[in-house]
Amino acid sequence: MQRTRSHRGALRVLAGAAATALLLSGCSLLDAGGDGDQPGGGSKGSGSSSASDGASAGSSAGASGDGSTPPLAELGTSHAKDLPGDPAESSDYAEYYDQHADWGTCDQGVRDEAAIPGLECASVKVPRAWDDPGAEDVEIAMVRLPATGDPKGTLMTNPGGPGNSGVDFLAENGDYLFNQEVRRNYDLVSFDPRGVSRSEGVRCLDDEQTDEYRADTFDGGTPEGLTKSLDWMEKISDACEKNSGDLLPYLDTYSAARDMDVLRAAVGDDSLNYMGFSYGTYLGSIYADLYPDRVGRFVLDGAMEPSLTADELVAGQAEGFQKATESFAKFCTEREDCPMESSSPKQATSELSDLLDSISDEPLPTTDPDRPLTGALAAAGMQMTLYSNDYWSLGVDALKDAKNGDGTALLALADLSAGRQDDGSYKGNDLFAINAVNCLDRPGVKDLDWQKKESKRLLKEYPAAGMTDYSQAMCDLWPVKPLREPAPVHAEGSGEIVVVGTTRDPATPYAWSKKLAKELDNASLITFDGDGHTAYGRSGGCVEQAVNAYLIDGTSPQKGLTC
């Protein structure tokens, strides 16, 4: 039986995801309105939405409404995508593939965060440029939670992002996320991908600048707001280039997938058993496409579909967060202590919009006199609560405090989502690593006039998502060109891959999981009819039972399984 989810650890998992989507989508929640339909459900595993519901696959109709979009940004060349052969079979890469993970005591930072004893750490080197082995290398930090029984191999995990630390993820969550039978059968391993945290993490703004950036509130729909938004994007891009410019051209997911194959060899496995969440599904998909014959037991939960452009990702998330906000409003109105005056979810959504607007106009005091709750921070705190219906109660309590003039609780949620610690430092670098990876992986439309029109279109269709930023503009200013043409992956000839999708997932809409499962050559789909981001570990047992049976015995999920 699966152990009860640790409150501390679960919040940390959601925190990384929340920071990811906030930057990926450009959502601010500042202009939440009440034009949407009635929300589809509240508690997990229930609700009026059918399993076929979910955001569209992400292809927007275009700002003009005629389906046309301008050309995507010009592509550069990946150093890892097209190699002359299989690196594992080439003497040029022998120094990497001949490594064995030398597990030892983790550093104090990892031990301080660990929720469980017995963690071991190691590092493995990979070529910085995969087409130039033997030149510069990158050290990849790894962590292992050894099996409690006789392991059949390693289960490698990635928590998402891009930019989230796999080392922290496993240290904080490995013991409760996987049940004891999985723990007996697998060594659990995770890692910080290149450019993330302990693996030569990208450095951009300092802590003080990051505080200023996160707190700054602006309306991208106005000329002044757009100018401020673009100024911040340029400042971040320049800082990343100044501090980590030598590494930036090599942070695409093709490179990370090649790295993961070296890690597979370093732990002594012939095939890769893998569980990826959110962006981790994209990393896993790329790996499976590069190495289909090395796919072992593969689970992809909360799919980021590989054929989507940057703009289509934004559109899909706008729809997803609209639905999540409506579901949260319905949950709130069914409680006696809901701070919204209306009993109508539609009107409550509008009230939430008004509250956030008022905070934008007049920030709220907090227990930290130097850090009032601004509109941007309030929106980030609210978005944090939308990642899982398990935390909607925290959101209701924080909103009650905010309506009473105290922004402390919402500020705490916003800080948790960004990894800000009590001393003012930031744990990890996911706030900026996400740009370093996404700008290489997914091109978008460069035309700023089109982006303005598209932002207005999305705000009209999905007002609760509050599209007031231009995410592609960041990549337009990025010092490295995008490196991958959006296209499906098929992983032809691979073993079975299990895809898991949640019907009202705000960050990785259900349609993306359906589409990925259809595109892969050999995949099955498990549907979780519920709210929140990803399903494994929070579905109430159904998804977990099916996934665990597949991981342990290779049992295929029941066709069409809906939990």
C-alpha cells in the first residue's frame, strides 16, 4: 500500500512545477474574468467533465482567426541530434560509456533536504558538445535510493521543468512517491540535467534582482507594460549570456537525452527504465526516439507533446489554467468559509479577478515589511494552488487573509513556487534554466505584432489565464537560436510506453497526453479523470496500481483505463 504523501515533499514537487509553468506560459492570472463555462469538477477522480475533456492539443487558430500564423523563428543546429552513429558503440565515446557510478555519501545540502536515510550520490561526465567528444565535459550530478530488496535494475526519474532538480526531487519524495513493492524491485535514481542546479547550473540574475523581477507587476497589453516586459526579458537574456554563455548552446533536450544514455550505462543497465513527469515526458520521448531498442519500462505522466511550437504550448496552458481556475472557484463556493461573496462559480471567478486587480493597484502588507504582496506575487501564489486540488484549501485560506488585508500567506505560496528560502536565497536555478532549455527546444513566431494579437485572443477566450506577457519574446532575445523543428516522435520498434494524462491538468493538458500516446509506435494511455498536474501519487490508487504492475511485472494497463 502506498504511503501517505508527505505534506512538505508534495508542496516542493508542486513548487517546481508551478515555477515552470509560470515562465513557460507567461500566465499572470491578473485579468481573470467570468466568461468561461461552469467548471467541470472539484475533488480528484470526480467531477462532471468526461474523460474526453481537456485542453486542445495546442494548435491555435491564429490571431487573425483564419488559421494562419507567420513563420517560426529560424533554427540553428543541435550538437547532439544527428550523430554519425550510436555513441555507445563508438570508441570516440568510450571514456564516457566506460564509467561506473561511484556511489558515496551525499553532500550536506542534499542530506539536509533528504526526507529519508540511505541516499547515495555520484557524478558522471558527459561531453559538453556531443559532436565533439573529448573536448569540454559537463559533470552530471546523480542521486540513488537503493532498493530495499534484490533489484531487477534501476528506475530513473525526472521531475519536470525543464530546470527542476532531480537530485532534490528524489531526496525529498522518493520514499513516499513509490510504494514498497517498487522500492524492493528498483534502485531509484535521479539527476540534475545539464545546466540545472548541481550540473553546472545556468546563472543569470542574482537573488536581489530575482526578487525584483518576480515582484514587478505590469500589463503587457499596454505599451508601457510591454516595454517593461521586454526590458526584463532583455536583462535576463543578457545576464544568462554573461554568466553562462559558454554553456547555453548545449542545453537542448537532445543533449540531455544523450546524457541520460550515459547514465544508463553508468548504473550498469542494458535498457533504461524511466518515469518522467511533465517536461520529463518530453525528455523521455526524445530518448525513446533516439534509442528505441533501449526502452525498458517507460512511464510518461503529464505529457509535453513534442510537435507543439512555443506559441501552441502557451495556448494550451492558457486553456488549462482557465479550467483550473473555474474548478477552484467551484470548490471555493461549496465551502462555508469561501471568501468570495457569490455562490456562483462564474461570479466567484470574476471576484478573484477583481481581488488580484486590486492587489496590483495597491500591494498588501506582509510580515516582511520590505516585501509587500504585489499583483505578480499574488498571481504566482494563486497559480501554485492550482497545481493540485490537494492544495486548494491552502489557496482559500490565503485568499481569506488577502481579503482581510494580509498578503503573507499568498507571498509564502509564491516563494515556495519559486524556491525562495527564508534567508532570501533561491534554491536551484529553475526560474532561468527553463528559458535556457525551452528557447532551444521549441521555436515560436518571432512577429511581435502577431504575438500581441495572439495574446489578446487568448485573453478573450481564456480570461482566467490572464495572458499579459509574450513568452516567445524572451527566446527572440536569447543568444542561441532554437535547435529543433516541432515534430512528432514515434520511437519505432520500442517496447511499450505507458502515457498517463489528467483530464483537467492545467500545465500539461490532457489532449497532449492523448496525442503523444497516439504518435508513439507502441504506447498505452491511462486517463485520470481529475484535477491538478500529473496523476501518479495523487489519483487515489487506481493509476498507481496500474503503473506499479507495469513497472514490476510488465503488465500492460487495461485498454482505455480511466481512473
